[in-house]
Amino acid sequence: MEKEKELPSVVLTERAAQVFKESCEAEGLTLQDTFLRIGARPGGCSGWKYELESNSPEDVGPNDIQILSQDVSVIVDREALTDILGPIRIDYSDKNLVEQGFVFEQLITGHQCGCGESFTPVRDLKNG
């Protein structure tokens, strides 16, 4: 039986987790019933754009995996994590009002646009 390869890591910084927890609290949601979903869709100057949303347990599909980071349940589609996203770190920046929000950082050497909003999928980096 073939051993399953280790999944890429998804790491929330303390600040990103705090902002998500505060958002849940403001909306009257609990961390037990609210997940942070990470994904990607085609677009942006580097090929793909990050997506982030909150989900309930009913939104979790059979291909999703759950990762606990900073006491926040992060949900991500297995194929998106292994083939597109790769290991990532999510922070929250509030440098100024224009550039405030969640910031993604690929944890492998890869291509990412200067603004950090789009990236090259890890499956393409392996071939390049």
C-alpha cells in the first residue's frame, strides 16, 4: 500500500487568526461552527488569485481537509492545496487603509506578483 505524501502546511499568523476570530465574534459566530476556507481561482498577473471566506460545517466537502492553526479551523480542498497553493503562510496587514487585509506568502521558492495577490501554481513550478 502506497504511503500518502505529506500535505503542504497552512500557517496562520497570530494576527491573522485574531482578525478572523474578531470577525466571527462580531457576526455572532463560534469558532466551533465557523471555518476559514482558503482557495484559489484563475486570474491575476501571475496566473492564479487567492480566495478566502468563512464556511460552516455544511460547506465542507469530501475532498476538503481541515488544518488547525492558531485555534482556527482552516478548510482547503486537497487538490488545490497540493497542486495549486502549496505551503502557505497567511498574515494580516493593516499598514494603511488602502492595503489592509489578509496577505498570503508562498513558503517555497516561487513566482508571486509584487502586490502578493496572485501567484504561479506549485504544479507549474515543479515543471519549470
